[in-house]
Amino acid sequence: MTASAGQAAAGYGWLVSDFVQRVAGVAHAVIVAPDGRLRAGSPRLRPERAEQLCSIAARLMRLTEEAATSFKGGAVAQTVVEMELGYLLLTSIGDGSALVALASPNCDLGDVAYEMATLVDLINERLGSGQTW
């Protein structure tokens, strides 16, 4: 990948960058396509780490979707992975992509989840009005 995570999909990159700067406890964020490609990312995330995060997130998306389908749980809205040193959060975007955030263990998880949902609503509005990635 030649562009930085922050340069990918410049139309949405600024939204991801703003999200990371505004939301306390969020260190990095990316938007990952269903196939694992980076759509947009926070500028401080090195390209190779952004690609790694996207790959992990895409696999996690497939796993949670399989669980939801197998147990008739409906669509997956959000996935939260609690780790010893932080959180990995995924919020589904209408086209099958996801907003992914890495947050500190002392973040306000409710605030992070709310801000992610708000950003995803905005992205879905833009995509619904014909704006592309």
C-alpha cells in the first residue's frame, strides 16, 4: 500500500481523523471494506498496521455474521472485544463495511459506542445519497 491510512478514501478519511481526535480514549480507527481492504483510517496509524487491523476486523466481521446467521440473531450491529490493555470495537456500516476503533481500557465505552454509531449514521446517509467511497 503506498498511501497512508489517513490518505485512503480522502472523502471519509477526515471523518475518521476527526472521530479519533474528538473521542476520549480512542487511539486509532479505520473503515474496513467487507473484503478487508482499507477504506479510510486515522493518520497516526502506520499503513502496515492499518492493513493488519483491517485484516483482523474483516475476519471478525465474518465470524460474528456467521454466529448471527447460525443462531438467527439478525444483523450484527456492533462487536466489542475486551482485551487486557484496551478494546477493539466494530460497528457495521450499511454496505457491509465497518468502522473499527482501538480504545484504551479506561475509555468510557458507552461514549465510544455512541460516537461510533453517530459516525456510522452519517456515513450511511452519505452513501444513501449517492456518495461513493
